[in-house]
Amino acid sequence: MNESFTLRGVTFQNRVFTASGTFGYGDETTGLVNVNKLGGIITKSLSLKPRDGNPAPRIAETASGMLNSIGLANIGVQHFIDEKLPTLRSLSTKVIANIAASSIDEYCAVAEALEPFAEIAGYEINVSCPNVKEGGLNFGTDPNQVARIARELRRRTEKILIVKLTPNVTHISEFARACEAEGMDAVSAVNTLIGMAVNIHTRKPKLSSTTGGLSGPAIKPVALAKVYELTRAVKIPVIGIGGIATWEDAVEFLLVGASAVQVGTANFISPATGVTIAEGIRAYCASHGFADVDAIVGALIAEKNRSVIDSWL
């Protein structure tokens, strides 16, 4: 059974990755799960300097999901290099560093700091960050800004570049096209949806920031539709994210055209979820007589009637 997936000459042993922010920096769970059975680890977001993030409370459970407003809290790129890379160096699974920043210069500076280290196979760019030079507007909701980030990073590295797209836009395909035009190797979708929860007894929001990012099974139908839209709009690979908790969920994303998937919130229930999902995909393909997982990518048998998504493209 061929389960592998190749991006920019780098081969991942299977198509299941961990989603940024749900698996730490890749070293915290080594005693809980054999991470070398994963296709890849995508680290918690890294910024140029350490960030404390938002004050508590910054996580709230919702129906079939979770709201978070962590605020990109992280140890900073230099601490990551000094304290985390030595452990990651011993892993056979590939490591992708997620980068978050508040300016294009900062995105580039973080990538340049990581560039000398061969154990980093590439970068996933979190564009759902406030652009401090543009009055706090979100990078990810402006396709021109996304294109500028992609362009500057492509000039600085030959490693894998993936842009993680927000679903909080009208047509996500517009952003994917901008990434493709600037030489990105893939896009990952979707990041969290904007959500809110209220404590009716205190009459206050459950998060200190009032709103936060909704993830988990509740967002899967939205994420699936966004991935379907993207795979019909661009030729570069799309990595599906959003509510994937079982191998059946992952197979749905592959069938609509995702080349790989990321497991996020489900890792908080069990860090071994990704490994279990990879095993399930393998068993599904074997039971249907497929010798290569690639055979099910985009294999959705859709009705011929034109969909709403088709009218956008």
C-alpha cells in the first residue's frame, strides 16, 4: 500500500499531519504516541519574540467543538531552536514549522532564523494574524496581503511553503489562487471560524477576548465545503483541516480532493488520533482494492447539477 505524499521533493510517509496549536512543538507527546507513524508534525505557531497570548479564560467548550483565544502564545523562534529542535532532530517524521507574525518583515525574519536547519522541511504560514502596520487588519482577509507575504517568503526559501487560509472570507478560492500565483506549494484549509459563547449566569462572554476561534466536529461541514471549493479552483495541493476526528472524516476530505489532512482538536482527546486515522485510511483503501491512497483523492462521485460553489469559480 502506497500511502506517501510528496511536496516540493519532500516525501511524507502518509497523508496525516497534526494541526498547528494542537500538538505542541512535537516533543511533548513522544511518551504518549509514536509520532514517527504520522505523516508530519506541524508545530505550534512561532513568532520572532515570545508571546504571552491572551489572558484567561481563553478556552471554552461548545456543542461538538471548542472555542479558543490563545492569542498565538508561544516561546519564540530562538527558544524553539535552542530547546525544541534537538528533540525533533531525532524523529523520522517530517516537521513543518508554523509561522505567525504581525508584519511581513516578521514573517520573513522567523523563516530566515529557521532556514539553516535541515530538520525543518518547510513552513506553514498562519495569515490569520493582525497586521500592526495596517491598523490591525487581518492579513488573511486581504488577498493582496496574502500574495505579498507569499512573494517575500518564496524569495527567501526553497523549502516547502504552505499558506493556512481562514474560512472567514466570502470566497476562499480567491486567496488560494493568489498563493498559487506566488509559487506556494500548497494551501491548508481551514483555520478556525469566528465564534462566541456566553455564560448566562454571569452575563459575560466565556472568553476574555469575547470572541474566539471555533474548531472541532462542529465546523466539519463548513471545512469540507471550503476544501471542495479550493480543489476545484487551484492545481496546487490542498491540505484539509476542520473537525477531523475519525478516519471516516479524513476519507471525506480526501474524496473531495484534499491531498492530505490535518488533525487538530481531536488531539486534545487523544494525541494518538492521527496515527489511528492513518491506519483507518490504509484499511479503507485495502478493503476497496486501492493500492495507493492517491486513488481516492478527488474521487467524489458528484451529481451533475451545478452547485453553488461552481457558480463562484
